[in-house]
Amino acid sequence: MSQQLQRFTWTEPALCTYHNDLKKAWFVYFDFTDRLTLKTVRKQFRGKLHKYSTVKDRLREGKVFTEYWKEELRSGWNPFLKDGIHKMPYNYKVSEAFEKILALHISSLKQRAKETYTYINKSFLEWVKANRYDVNLKDFSHSMASEYMDYLIKVKKYSGRTHNDHLIVLKVLINAMIEREWTIKNPFKKIKPKETTIGRNLAYTDKEREDLKNMLYKKDRDMYYFSQIMYYCFIRRSELARLRVGDLDLQNHTITIPAAVSKNKTQESVVIPVGLEAVLKEMKLARYDKNDYLFGYRLQRTQVPYANINHISTRHNKFVKQLGIDSQKGLYSWKHSGVCVAYYATGKDIYSLMRQLRHRDLNTTQIYLKSLGLTANDVFRNAMVA
């Protein structure tokens, strides 16, 4: 490779946008030179950029396409080969292929999707190496892929929904490899998704909630704090992991969710219920800087954010497993449980729940309550008296 790099040189791949003119076909281009023969060719590649109809989307995909060609050149792509294919042969190991394709693919994703792809990729490669399946990519078979997906259900005890999430990501990554001619088959293609319960959110029973709360308090105090704020304030996991200490106003009993943190990209706030005040008091938030993350590195108050939010659920669910609680119930069951308790504690005041849930309208709240089995029909129920 060192001799080839001395003989062949190329300019850095760049994106031609015609000053963001969507009517023209954008392309990635670079010059490739054979220093021995002094021959230079200019290469242009349009890929599928024309399929994107907005400047924002086309620039995003253009960035990915540009990074792809940088990687191709570093990997030995050479337009002077005689076979007309213009590519050096690939023979990636499974781990090498997935690491390369992940780096190319996630550059166009939002932060939450990046974390999901990274986590699923890491989980898969750990299993591959542990089971000595880090073979050449072309030799990774359907039976190996099926074995991994079975492992997620039988050993990891993942739900059907989580199984399906992993399956989707792995299929996407393999398909991206097929597009680049690293392999010709997708070993995950024929694996069918697991059946899932649609629209059903599960809350803890009173006993499960009490047992889990006591275990977290004794064995993982920061996770206990995290779960209780979710229980009382209905704040999403990703939002809670990005809140700062200064976002809590203990004097006015509110928590602000900044636009940059909120899933809806709108600044919102929730009320701090009386039941949560003792938990926040125990956290001694006054001793920390207002810019510290409320749940940063290791879920502690620090300037360093929690690296992979998916790990928070994994950290929590090991306690669920220890208590023998249904594996379908996880970290978000604290939110579901809090809503169920608040539903009855407020006299079924749907409007109050809507505000604390930060829903845009009552219809959204009613749909969510229905998923918890809290559909209110008291008029009909009380009318049907024997």
C-alpha cells in the first residue's frame, strides 16, 4: 500500500452544489493522478443525490457521499485498474465492515439515532467476537445472523420491540455495505420481526413499584433519583439526561425543559409535585454549579454528559430482572406508573395531566391514557347497575 500511495495521489473529494441550485445534478468530484505515467483523470459521482428535494437534505446526504469517497480512496480505490470495475477487491472482516459502515452512516443522523445505531452495533460486534464469528463478511451466514437474533430474545431477554429495533438497524447497515459492493447478500434479510403489543404501555403494580424503589435506593442511589423524577414529572429519558441543575427552580417548584433538550424542540416546563421535594432535597443540588448536568457521567451531577443514553435503561433493567418483574416493564414504566397514580389522585383531571405530560392537545393525552388502560367512561359504567 505504501508503494501505491507513493505512485498514486488524489485531491480531497469535494461536493459540487452549483451554489445550492436544486435544478442541477450535484456531484462529488476529485482528481486522481498516476505519478509514474503523469496521467490525471477527474472523477465525478452523482450517486442518489438527485432524489433529495431540499437543500438541507441534499447537503446532508452530500456530506455522507463525500465521506464515502474519502474512505474508498483510503481503502485503495483506483480508476486505473484494467478490470473496468474501478475498485480494489474488498475482504473485510465482519467487525471491520460494521465499524467502517457505521462511521459513514451515522454522520447524517440526529444525535438520538446516532446513539441507538452505535449501541446496537457495539452489542452485535461484542457477540460476534465472543462467539468467534468475526469471519470474512461474505462468509457471515443467515444461520449466524439468526443465532444472534435468538440470543437477544433467549439470553438478553429483550422484548419483541427491542428485538425488532436491532433487526432494523442491522439490516440497514448490511444494505449499505451491499450498495458499496462489500458483499452481495444480507444475512438478516429473511429474519422475521417478532410480534409486539401495539399501543400498550405497562405500569408497575404498587408492590413492584415499592420493591423496585427500595432496591434502587439501597443499591443505586442516582438511578433512584432518576426514576423518581421520571415518575413525578413524566420527563423522557433523553430529556432528563440532558437537563442542567439550573433548569430546576426549587423556589417556584418548576423544571424547565429547554428547546435544545425537548423532544418537541420547544421550551416547556413541568410542575415539581410535593411528593418529589424530599428527593430533590436529598440530592443537595445547591452545592453544584447550575451548568452541571443533573444526570451526567455515571448519572452524577457533573459537567460531563452521560455518553450513551441507552445504557441508562440497561443499568436500570438489571434491577427489574433481579426482582423477577415482567421484562416488558422497564425504565419508562416509571413514567407510566406516575401517570396512572396521578390520574386517580387528581380525580381524573385530564387537563392537568396534559400540561404535566406536555402534550399539545387533549386528544394526544386521551390516546396515551387509553394505552395505559385508563379510558374514562364513568357515565356508562355507573349507569349499568344491577
